Amino acid sequence: MPPPLAYDAPRCVRCKTRYCNSTCQHDHWRRGHKQIYKKIHRGGNAEQYHAENKYKAAVAVAVEACAEDTKGQTCYICTEALHWKKNEGLVRGCACRGTAGFAHVSCLMEQPKILVAEGEENNLDDKAWNARWDRWQVCGLCEQQYHGFVACALGWACWKTYVGRPEGDFARSAAITELGNELSGVGNHENALAVDEARLSMLRRIGASEENMLVVQGNLAMTYEALGRLGHAILIKRDVYLGRVKLNGEGNAQTLLAANNYALSLCKQNAFEEAKLLMQKCLPAARRLLGESDETTLRNRLYYAEALYRDDCATLDDLREAVTTLEGTEQIGRRVFGGAHPTTVWIGTSLRKSREALRARETPPTSA
């Protein structure tokens, strides 16, 4: 199947299937495009058809991944174990615990669809609209972000909901960003890269705002990093951070998030001193603006501690500070997100490694 997001490529004038080039298009028609044209057309043309199929596959993966956790539970929205119409199983991929938070992806996606539609109908301002859009990412019960395969399934749900809109439509633009983020979240970085590059190309074509360009550049940098292309990633993250400072100022949530992303790349490139100074600069603003329990603040403390203990030049005091910082950070992470959340797991792993580094430095070498 030709790439569904290659917006600059040629496409079939009837079902809107997009192709790599004219050779690919002619080859596909020769091998049987006419036979599947009607099915694609009924599915809303190629992009909608592709999005629907990918959504169904993502839901199946999420249900299977959550199967052990959801045994004997019912959906908190429709109160059924299996979805009444789609025979769909349950998932839970947030910070809910106990018997809370079990739902069908199809039920979860109806909530943001309705909220966003109401926001558009009532012409709400950006802040109110964004709060409604966040329900594509955030559980309405625990108010924490979805993660893993559940978040990926909701990413495809979001994209299939708005893919039929014009290129310049804000919801469609936000949906493709959402999809790219969630594909990266489950390690599908090659497809995420295709999404991010298509998104950036589209924004340049329609003359998008600096805000939107920075969002997509940040996503693209993280995808490059996940694919091992660290040189590309760190340059883009630096530009995004400086762009955020210029656009939003240093005491801004998006600037603090960009700083964290830049610090992570610096640590991966062993530029620990620069990462430490950046996190020291940003932590007071994160605490004041977002609070101690916010994930951005927790990651700020995490990256600061990693810059301390991973540095070969770290002093004994540096190692002790790293352990103390991570111990407090892990306590907050477990209380707010639970022990299974990816950020909590990451903090716990860093805490174990920092303690090992401290013990190795404190324990005197033994003679033979």
C-alpha cells in the first residue's frame, strides 16, 4: 500500500490514494488497484480507509496488552465488559488503580470527540479548546496522560476522526501531531518519522505559525533521537529551546518542556555539565509554575540527577546529591503516577544506578 501521509506525492483522482511517484502509481493500477477501489471509496478514500484499518489493529494490540489487568472488569463509561457494537475488549493505560479506569477505546474516544465538537460549535478561546483537546491524551478520572499501546490506539482514533478535514484545519493538524507522538511512544519510530516529516512539510506549505512549527520540530527531533540520529536531534532541540525562549519566555511551561528535551539529548551526548547547568536554571521556574508533582518538574529533577551521577568527573558530593534528588523524585512519582508509569520506572532505574555508583565510590578498594 502506498504511503498515506506523503502529501506532496501523486494520487488517484478517484479514491485519493497517494503514491511515492508516478511509476509506483502505474504499477499499483497494473497489479489490481481497480479491484479494491470500491472498498477504499466506501471507506472514505485512501487516507480515511488506511486510518480506520490502523485504528482497529492498534485497538486489538492495546486490548491484548491489557488483557491480564482487565479480567473480570467492566467499562466505566458503558458499564459493559465487551463493547455493545464492536465486540471490543477493555484497556487501561493511565494512572488509575484498583477497579477504576477500565474502558473501551471506542468509549474513550467519544468523550474528546464530543468535547472538541462543542468547543468548535461555541467558538471557545484557545485555552478552553486546548483543555478539551487534552482529553485525547488525558484520562478523565485520574487526570494523567495515557501511555503505551492505549495511547497509540487513541492516537489512531484521533487521526481517523479528523483526517477527512482540509489540510489547514486546526483539528486535523493537531491530530497528526498526536499520532506521531503516540507512534513514538510505542517505539514505532520509522512510521513516526514519516508522520513528523509530512507534518512539517505541510506546515511550511500553508505558512503555519512559529508555535506550530516549534511543536513539530520538537517531535521530529525526538524521533531522530530514537532512531539513533543524535547529531540531527540535538541541533533541532537546541533550536526549539531557543525558539521557545524567544517566543514564550523562560518562565513558560512549553519552554521548560523544551529545556528538558534538550537536556536529555545533552546527557546522551555526554555533555553533562551543560545539561546540569540548564536544569539548575529551569528547576525553580518549573516548581513555581507547574508544582512539584508535575511530570515536567519530575523529569527536570531526573535529568539533573543523571547529569550528576553519570559524569566521570562527578565528585562524591555530586553522587550523594544525585541519590537524594532521585529518592525524593521517585516518592512523588509513585504517589502521583503509580509504580508502573514509564516516568516512575525511569526514575527508579536511575535511582538504582546512582546508588550503585555511590557505593562503588564509598567502598574502599580491597588489597589482594
